[in-house]
Amino acid sequence: QFTAQQKADAIRFQPIVIEEVWENQRRMLLGSYGTKQLNKKEFPFTDCRGNPCDKDTYPLPTDEPGWGWVSDWALDLQGTGPEGWRYSFKFSSNDWNKTSSAHHMVRYRRWVRQRKNQSKVMQYATLLEQQQ
């Protein structure tokens, strides 16, 4: 037998998936950062595989029904400056800094959003009800 609190906890703690999108910008020598300076193989937004994407229309998975967003996009500020940017000389670098300097030519920031499969939550809740 499950208590009401155990049922509520089981539903609340269903796995949440974090989606990630990177916002990328480049600058010309001593200029300002922007997307117009990106070369043909660089994109304003990329997914976790480096593929171009659009943060505002980022799709939910279609391989199974029930997925829904449970948060809005938010900047990941861990290890970054106050606006979430990390700076380097080139995108393929392993040396990124949270503050910009004259030799930095590119920057990125990570956006995250949470999704959850609501149909799985309901299936689990139904299963818990049936076990009582």
C-alpha cells in the first residue's frame, strides 16, 4: 500500500530531461560581438550535437507521445560572467574564460529548458492507484 504522500512523490520525481542550446557569436578585430560575423559553418544557435537550431521553435521529441515543456529557456550561469557568456579565440578551443579580453574573437552561452513525459507520469499514477 502506498500513502498519498508516496504517490505524490512518485509522480513529482518522474525524470526530467534537460535540453541544451548554445548561442554563438563572433566579433571582428576590436569590434562588437554579433551573429552577422559568423562564418558559413557557424550558426547563431546550435544543439548539443553542433547542428543549427532555433531556440524559439526547438521541438519536443516525436518518437513517443506525451512530452511537454515544464520550464522556459534559462541561461546557465555556472562558471560564466553575469550574462552567461564564455569567451575564447576560436570555437574549437578548450580554453574558455568568463571575461572577455582583446584576443577573444568568439563567445557562447548555454540555454537550458526542462521537459517531462506527462503521459508516463499519468501511467505511473494509474499503476500506483491499481496497486491499492
